[in-house]
Amino acid sequence: MPLDEKVLVIPTANFRAAGYFHGMRAADAAYRAAILDPAAFSFRPRYEVETDPAFKQLIPYIVLRCGELLFHYRRGASGTEKRLEALRSVGIGGHISEADAAGGTDPYHTGMMRELTEEVALGCGFAERCIGFINDDRTPVGSVHLGVVHVFDLTAPAARSREDALADSGFAPLAELKADLSAFETWSQFVLESQQL
């Protein structure tokens, strides 16, 4: 995604008013409605908001699960977020662009599904649920992003990477991934340690 492309944000003040937290928070209905309120959405140039903590870029963070197996990968060199390169991840997703708002009523959901289909071929049916939110203001990346965690419960462990940015991908038991927690990016650590998963 080019840095001059406009991405979906909410004011950080709205996030704080809804209830500030650090780490992962469960997605109760009231909190989800406050954060994903289209009235608070705007699209701003990515090059501006990547370093402006007055805004939080909403990032869908999709976890693919089949029973006790989770899809995981290592962030390859071709990924757009160089600050996360080579770290392991269980989350798929990215920025919601202004183009995702064209011709639809829910740019967030449209963008989430676009990101998923660009990055992964599911190869099976699924049921989707929003389980939580991730915030980590301790890092430059985290201070300008807010993760929205979705679990896609797959009918088979059939998902395959479509991009070089998702290297060494596959499925592994949750317990095995938790045993190697330090190799994962912070957001994945929050997800793997959460009670919502």
C-alpha cells in the first residue's frame, strides 16, 4: 500500500473515551459499537498517520483456526511493515483503504475481507467472530494502530499463503505456538495468551 494512500482511522480521543486499555481486551458489544462506529471513521494519508498518535489506524487482525490448530507464518521481506519483518505472527490483515468505502456501507468489513483474500486462500468454509481489540502504545507501530481481532473458525486446515510476505506458513497446535511466544510479534503474543481465543 503506497504511503500516500488514505487509510481508515478513528481519533485516539474516541478510543480513550470508549475505555483505554493496554494489551488485549474482549470485544463486548458496547465497546465494539463505540470503536467501530462509522460516524467516527475518516480516511487520512497513511504517511501522516503512521507517525501521528492523535489517530488510531483500525487494523483487522484475523486468526485462522481449525480446532486446536492455528495458522501461523513469519513476516517476509516483501511485507509493507518493515518494523515487523522476520517476526512470527498468527494474525492476517492490514490497513483499510479509502477504496474499500466505494460502493458499500461497511468499509471496515469490506477492507477486512479484501485483506484476507489478498493474503490467503482459505480453501474451505468458515464462521467469523470478533473476539477482541489490541492496543500497545509502547512501540512506534503500536501507538498509531488499534487491532480488531477476528477468529475465522475453519472447517478444515486448508488455508494457504498467497504472498511472499507470509513466509513459512502452516498450521500448528496452539500449545506449540505458545511455547515459542518470544518469537512472535507483540500482537500475536497478546492473542496467544488471551482467554478469548
